[in-house]
Amino acid sequence: MTTFLQSEFFHNYTRSSSAIIGSALMALFAFAVLAGPFLVAQNPYDIASLDLMDSYKPPVWLEGGDPRYWLGTDGQGRDVWASILYGARISVFIGLVAMIASCVIGTLLGLIAGFYGGIADSVIMRIADIQLSFPSILIALFLMSAVGTGVDKVLIALTAVGWVVYARTVRGSTLSEIEKEYVQAARVAGLPNHKIIRKHVLPNVLTPLIVIATIQVGTFVLIEASLSFLGVGVPITQPSLGLLIKNGFDVLFSGLWWTSVFPGVAIMMLVFGINLFGDFLRDELNPRLK
Amino acid sequence: MRDAAALSPLLDVRDLRTYFHTFAGTVRAVNGVSFEVGYGEVMGLVGESGGGKSVVGFSILGLIDSPGKIEGGKILLEGQDLVEAGEERLRTVRGREISMVFQDPMTSLNPLHTVGQQMDEVLRLHSDLGTDARHKACVDMLESVGISRAAERLKAYPHQFSGGMRQRVVIAIAMLASPKLIIADEPTTALDVTIQSQILKLMRTQIADKGASMILITHDLAVVSEMADHITVLYCGNVVERGRTRDLIENPAHPYTRGLIDSIPDTTERLDRLSQIPGSVPDIRNLPTGCNFRDRCPRAQALCAKDEPVLTPQHDGLLAACHFPLKAGERP
Amino acid sequence: MLGYLLKRLIQMLLVLWVVSVIVFLMMSFTGDPVFMVVPIDATDAEIAQARRLLGLDQSLMVQYWKFITSLLQGDFGRSYVFRQPAMTLILERMPATVEMVLVAMVLAVVVAIPLGVYAGANPNGRLSRIIMSSSLLGISLPGFWVGMVLIYLFAVNWGIFPSSGRGDTAEILGLRISLLTWDGWHHIVLPAVTLSLGTMAILLRMTRAGMMEVARQDYMKFARAKGATRGDVLYKHGLKNALIPVVTIFGLQLGDLIAFATITETIFSWPGMGKLLIDSIYRADRPVIVVYLMLVALIFVVINFLVDIVYTLIDPRITLK
């Protein structure tokens, strides 16, 4: 631990205000996601805890605000603050799980393509090329329109979109790694492929993935929000931040802005934090990858 | 003639200090360097990589960018101090009075502009010639550096030339406004060995034709010993030895110079005599006290750790910064 | 050159073919479109009849063959909802989308390039830091949410701009264009601004990174050693080099704009093909979705091709082969 505190990485971290703000925002969300239900009295999904008498209360600093609901309530008397805390759990969960799934699948495919080459390589990379020439949001939208709404389906769609970048990166670094003499030597010595990959290739191709993975969580949160906003993302029973915005949009024209604006602020803070920290990581770990 | 030139040199660099202020500390890349370049003279600036040679070149042209800064000293061009000169004045010096040839011809030309555009730029900046006259000047210049079908080649892009040809183009650009001084920073290091001598020959004839002077920056003592009239040896941002080429090569006074000379492969002798200087250049941010070279020096004694040696006259008119210099003919 | 064009054409057709297979498969595995066309109280016999009419009783291979041959013959199917040719529906709405995307792109370029050049040329300046933080914020914002906030402020609260629709259009060569009328411009401001923000931020960051990369190059210092001013060096030697990576992502950004137009059009009720796609997804109007995807795939493939051509025009080192 002391060696980490003395490292150049940590030194630069303490000097980078954007890295500190970024990680503070991420920590804030980690806390909110873990402790959210204990921070608020109301469970926004428990109909029994909702009171229609409390519907459409504005934020507490506006006239008619209710101190119990400092960010106001929606049409069912649901506390906007509580909805955000619960919604953030879903958004962050989807972003993280989809990132991990993309990373695992993409890395595997990239290793296969890079290490074995041949047909597997051409097929995987052709698919990746074609996929990359289309915007991810459109691919995800199309997949969701085909499979229907649901958290699991959003995860599938995001993973289908997200694996490509890992596969390409891992393939590239694998190719340059297996050129190196020590890997050649291990091959000549008859070390089985899976051991070469595990011991020599994998550890050396993982660093650039850290940056990609960090930033991808933010990207996924945004894509999920867009899908849910369009009504093809998460179901109404599991409202993510994006779905909260959609629900708020329906009443925006009556001037009830707070039900949609605050969830958007939450997304912005989350993704901004991730991007700030991701930028710092990229400069530290991989100065050439810009 | 020689004497007159020696009295008032073309370029007189006095106690130049160029520092780089980085987060990790101040790098004294050039730390009190002095030398002179006479009219029509070739001055070799020699040292290992990391010795601050290139920084001297960029300092003369005022091309030191942040976090670097010239912290002290004078750079007198015909008596006028370039350190004190403003950017306006420096722009008329660059390319017009002093021009520079870079190490890597593959990167010193703009890939998106034709060779002609890049040559023409110099004349537009430094002459009142019209379009046709400029074009003719470019054609003539390109031919004089040995590129045939020059008019046609002006329309080509740098990537259509080989490395050696590109360096010829760079030299053509450098010579175009007939400057008084050329700073050549490792002009042949990036080239094939066979091309190197061609380029050196070209530079020598170009300079002789125009009566220009040259500072030849290199790590290759063999190259300067053929080209230069005088040699200045740099180590860790300091001048450790200065003198006329023949004297310095034959009987160096500084052990570092001796080491550099001994590491030149000599084709006339057996290869097993080839030696190298032990150790490596120290971290320039944490220089030792006393003499910077003492950790690698076979003659180092207690005094070397205490006091930093200064340039003092030696045999044959050499100047060396060493407490225990080599006598003429002596080996360490 | 001709060989290159031929090769590219084959590549493009190959991509379109792969897209057609994927689109077809996804559509076949999900849901049963027969229920979209039969009345809710249809008998089994009627359903079977409809299925036969739609060709859904045949094997996948046969269905795909029919699908692809009718596509090639210009028969793109009829919308289940509008009972009109799907292609006509989309083409009618295309000008609206194209004009919004173009305005957004121009806006993004006009703002992003100068700011990116400035931030790249003065990386440590105060203004540069503000520009960079804003651009990072720009890629961290959900675009649809920005649109909503703009609607709330400018339409609901202040009433400066309309919140929805396309306004008056003028007809030229059979196309309805809103950029020809004052009312049209009035309507396009908010959606175009919303749509452009993400692309603006990305182009800005690319331009800045390009400028900073270029500033380190030897030829920049060499140009200064010739006596050129710092500004001259930056703009005459640097800018063109810095913009090469920007051009390479230009096509992708245009694609992104078309994709995100679906969301922007939905928020602003902009009658373009993106909103049609979303509406068709709600209504499971399969033929419209398929035609939209195939058409957009074609557009992307063509854009990528054009970007490659532009790329070779800027960079003499690249030759078409």
C-alpha cells in the first residue's frame, strides 16, 4: 500500500483535479447505489408507501414544496429523490454487468482471433468491422426492437454492441505479443497454447482494456437511458434513470420539470465522473491512445 | 584573414544556460556552455545522446519551447545578442541568417505540402522575389543539391522521396536564403551508411560555395573529425573540452574525449582494441557534486568529487575542464 | 482507380448482404407478424390464410430468398399500419431528417473546429480548460435530456422557439424543405442544437488531440526554423495535418447523427424517418423497420466510401487501391 502511495500514478492522481472530481463522483454513486434504500424512507416501488395526496409536489425550495420530498414528487406521489436512488441502482447495474460481459466475451474472441488467426480471425474481425461502421445506438435499438423490453435484454443488446472494441484491442496486442521472443520461445519449448495465453499473452494485453472498460460503463449508462427513454429499454417495473426521464417528459409541458430534470442531472454526474476519471486513466496508462 | 575572423567571430556563445522546468525538477540541459564559430568555419559539437547538444542548437534559434527557457548567457551573432532579441527579430534570423537541418528527414518535412511549397515558403518569408523568380531559385537550389528533374520534383510530396533525397531537400531549404550559419543536428544519423558520406560531402560543398559557417551537432566523433575545423565536447550540459580538431583528436586532454575517441571503430587496427566508456550518462536532474564525469572516469580522485573543474588551457591550445588532464600523448 | 472502385463496390454489396441476412434473421426469430395483420377475433383458418399470404408458412431459406429477390426488384413491402409501400413512407420523411442532420453537422463543425484548434494550440490556457471541461460534459449528457431541458426553457417557459413539428415548408424539386422558410428555421433550431451537441464535443476533442499531436512533430519546428511565425506554422502546417484524424471519424459521426436523429425526432415530434422508425417499432410494423435499416445501411456504406475519397484528397500519402 505504501508503495502505491509513493507511485507516480498516485502522485499524478493527487495533482489532477479532474481525476479527483471524477473519482469522487464515482464514489458518490457507488455509495448511493449500495446504501440507497437505507437513505430514504420511501420505497418508490411499494405502492403502499405512496400517497396520491402527495403527487406533483415541487422541490422543497419552491412554493408548495414539501420538506419530506426535497426534490419533489411525481404523479403517483413518488419521491423523486428516492426514485433517483433506486433508478441509479438499475442504471449502474446494467452499465457494469454489460461492461463485464462485453469485456469477457470481447477479450476471448480477440485472443482467439489474434492467437489462432485463420478463419476464426477473418470471421470475427469482419463482423467487428461491419458492426463498427454502424452507430452502437442504432444496433442496440434494432436488437431491442426485435427482442422486446427487459433488463436482461438490454444487457444482451449492450453486450452485442460492446464486445467489438475489446476484441479489436486484444487482437492487436496479442498479435504484437506473440511476435516477441519469449512467447516464441515458450511455443518452441512446447508449452500448451492455453498456458501461453494465460501466462504470457493475457497479462500483457489487459492494461489498455482498463481505460476502455471504465469509459464504456458511462457509454452504456447513456445508451441504456436512450433505449429506455424510447420505451424499448427497461420495463416500467424497473425504472432506470432513463425511464424516469421518459416518465417525466410526459408531464413536462404542464411545467412539472423536476420529475425529468433531476434524473438527468444524476446521469450527467455519473457519466461525467466516469469520463473524467477515464481521461485521467488514459493519460496515465496509455499516453498514446488518444 | 583567419586572424581577422578569429578576432570577431560570426557567432559567440557565452555561458549559455537553458533549463527545462518540469514537475520532476529542473533539468539543466545546457549549463554554462561557451564556444565561438568563425566565418567560414565548421564547428563540431560532440557528445553522447542526452548531453544537451540539440538544445544548444534550438537555443541559438530561439526555438526553446515551454517548459524550457534560456536562463542566462549571451548568443552573439555578429555582435548582436539573440537572447535579448524579440520574436520579430528572431524570425528574420531564422532561415535568413541561421538555418537548421534536422536529424530525421522523414519527419522534418510537412507530409501534406509539396516540396516546392515548402521551399517557396522560405523565399516568400525572406526575399522580395516574384513568383517566377522564386520558382527559378527553387529549381536551381534543388539541382545544386543533386536532385535531377528539379522542376518536376518540386511538385512531388515528401513521401515520394527516399530518406537521403529528403535530406537533400532539407539541405536545399536550409541553404535557400544563403544563411551565414547552418546548424546541422545529427544530419546523417537517420540515414544509411552509404548515404551518410554523400550527404556530408554535399553539405561541405554547399557551405564552401556559399562561404557559410556550420555547427555540426553529432555523437559521431569520426564524422566531425573529417568535417570540422574546431570541436567542442559537451558532457551533461557542460563544455568539457574545446580545441582545434587535429589537436583534440590526436592528443585530447580530457579523459571523456579520450574515451569517445577510443570508441570509434578504426578500420586500420584490430577490432578487439575497440573500447567503450564504462557506465552511462548520469540523470541530468540529479547530477553528482564535483565533476559530472567522475563516476565513469579512470583518473578520478577525491578532489573530483569535491570541486567542479573549470575550463583551463592545456597543451596545444586546448581548453579542458579536468583536475587531472591528460598530457600530450598520455593515455589514461 | 477503376479496380479500386470495383473492389469497393463489391465490398459495399457484401456489407449490405450481411446486413440483410442479420436483419432478416432477427426479424424472423422474434414475434409473429401475422397478428399485426389479422383482426383480433380471427379464426385459426383466417390466421393460417394470412400466414400463407405473407409467406410465413415456408422455410427460412425460401422466405429469405423471397425477401432478398423482392428487395432487389425494388419491392420493399407494404407497411402493416399505413397500408402503403414502406419505401414511399420513408422517402417522404427523409428530407426532414436529412435537413436536420445537415444543420446539426454544420453547427457541430462550425463550433467544434475553431474551439478545438484553439484548445489544442493553447493547451494550458484557462479558456482551453473551460472548453475541454464543457466538451467532456457534452459527451456525458444524455442528448434526449438536453432536448427536453431546451424544450422546457425555450418553448414552455419563455416561448421563444416552438417545441414540436417542422413548421412551414417550401417545395423544391418535389422535396419539402423547411430551411427555405423563416418558420422552418424557427422550428429547426432546438432539435438541431440538441442533436449536434454530442458530435460537437467529439469533433472538438478530436481536433484538439490532432493539434496537440501535430504540435510535437518535427516539421512544425522545422517550419519555425525557416522563420515562419508561430501562427503561420500552426494554421498553415498544423491544421491540415491535425484534421486528418477528424476526417476519418467524420463519416462515423454523420452516422451517429442519423441514428440519434431517431431520438431527437421523437422528442420534438419532428416528422422524419427516425420518428417513423420508432413509431414502427412500437407498432411492430416490420416492413418499415426492415426498409429503414436497409436504407440506413446503404447510406452509411456510401458515406464511408465518400469519406475515404475525401481522405485521399487531403492526404497525398494515401492512394486508392
